[in-house]
Amino acid sequence: MLISLHKNATTTPATRLALQQASGTDRELAQQYGIGIGTVRKWRGRTTVHDASHTAHRLQTTLNAGQEELVIYLRSQLRLPLDDLLAVVREFIEPAMSRSALDRLLRRRGHSRLPVQPKPEGEHKPFKAYEPGYVHVDVKYLPQMHDEDKRRYVFVAIDRATRWVFIDIKQHKTAASAKAFLAAVRKAAAFKIHTILTDNGKEFTDRLFGSRTRQPSGEHEFDQLCQALGIEHRLTKPKTPQTNGMVERFNGRLSQVLRSHHFNSAEDLEKTLHRFVWLYNHHLPQKALGHEAPVQALKKWKMKAPDLFVKNVRNHPGPDT
């Protein structure tokens, strides 16, 4: 019979059986067989003479099924290298995730290697090619935390050309909140904003009047600020949210973060969203940008067309809060 011994074994099955049947002391047997006392005690306490398996009886994973699917989505859709993916997973999904465990997960799911990106026969652009400054804006409900009296809202702005994102959390979904958000976006953006695209929500426009559609009056707070700043305010067609699909898709990513993370408070939720936006802007490559992060795209545009910018593009060491 073929006997498989551990490579560092100091005893044979025959020796182990003899130890189990012997009546001497541990020290006497150690001297007799030229082995350590610990080895004697180990085999005298066992009922078998074979090495125990060093393979875990149950392979542990720190992620549940839903979290695994999110990791695979990030890997396949954002084409993140292992170390970049690990940073995202530790930040937003499982802080204790190890590099080796993540690598095993990717291998098990058939995503250990990033597929070679095929060269497109003709570049497909879902939108007309725009320079930085055409900004999509939307607002999204946030889940109510245990230390809040009511739900809050996150206002989101995303630049069409570079996918640069800015968010701000507000207590109310009002025209005043939208106006304050636009002022904050303009202050944060490195580029000049020339166009804003929003839906027809009351916080953005007075276009909708009951069940009828009319031309905006120009007296809405948001419209007045746009006019004062020299920004063209465009509106999506009523009941066509896909027109503002770019920001809707980013909101979907925010929803994934909200579903995969446990928040201890409203402050914890807010800090997490700001960390995600910082990570997105500085480290998450976008397919539409040739697999570059938004800040990288901004820097290229700054070199190519400096007149479009009002300040330098910087790599911030931490979240933009």
C-alpha cells in the first residue's frame, strides 16, 4: 500500500503505532526514538497513524453571494486590476478581504485574467463628442438612518466629457437646495460649466404645470442662477429619464454602494459616499474614457485645451468633502 507522509515527518506509521502502544513516559520514548517530546505526545494522543489533512474542511469566504456578484461586476465592467479591485472591496464591501482571497474568488469565477480589449472597428459614442463643461445633474433619495428624523437627498453632477463627479447631500429637495448645489459644483469644478442638463423636477424648473407642459418662465431660482452664471439650462423631455442616462447610471453605482455597506449613522453614510466619489474620480477607470479615471481625463483636457479651465486639476490625497 502506498503511504503518503508529510515532507517534514520525523516518524513512520510503524513508529507512531509503537508510540501509541508503549507504556513508557513521554521523555523515555522521545529518547528511545530520537524525536521530540511534543511529537511523542501528539501521536500518543491520536487514534490513527496517518498524517491529518492540511486542507481546510470548509473553504472560507468573507463575502456573501450578493457581494461576490458585485465584485465580479466591478471586475468585468470597470476592468479593474487586482490591486485596484482590492482597494475598492476593502473600502466598500469587506474591510478584511485579503489579496489572496480575492484572487481565489476571481479564479473560481473565471475572472482571474482581464480579457484583451478588442479594438473597435469604429469608435462608438453614445453621445456627441463634447468638451468639458456639459454637466448632467440629478437628485436621488437616500435611505433614512436611525439617527435621522427623515430621509435626505444626494444631488449628483457628472461631466459628460470626463465623467468627473461631484455630489452634495441636502436635507430638502427644493429649488433653494438645487441652487446651492449648482453654486457648489461651479466652485469645485476645474473647468468652466457652459451647459446643465436636468430633468423636469420642481427643484430645477417650473416647466411642468399640473398635467400640462409649458415653456420655463425664467423666474425659477435655478434658472436665474444659470442665467447669472452664463450657463445654458437644458431640460430632458418629460417622462424620458433615459435622456439623462449618464447620471442615472452613476446613481445606480451609488445604489450598489448603499446596498453593500452597513452604515452606523447619517454621518457614516455621508462619509462613505464622498469616499466612493473620490475613489471614482481618481482611481476607477472608465470604459468610455479609454479605461482612464476621470481625473486623468481632466488632466489631458487641461493640456489640450487650457482655455476651458479655471484652475489646475489636482490629485487629492483623500476624499473631496
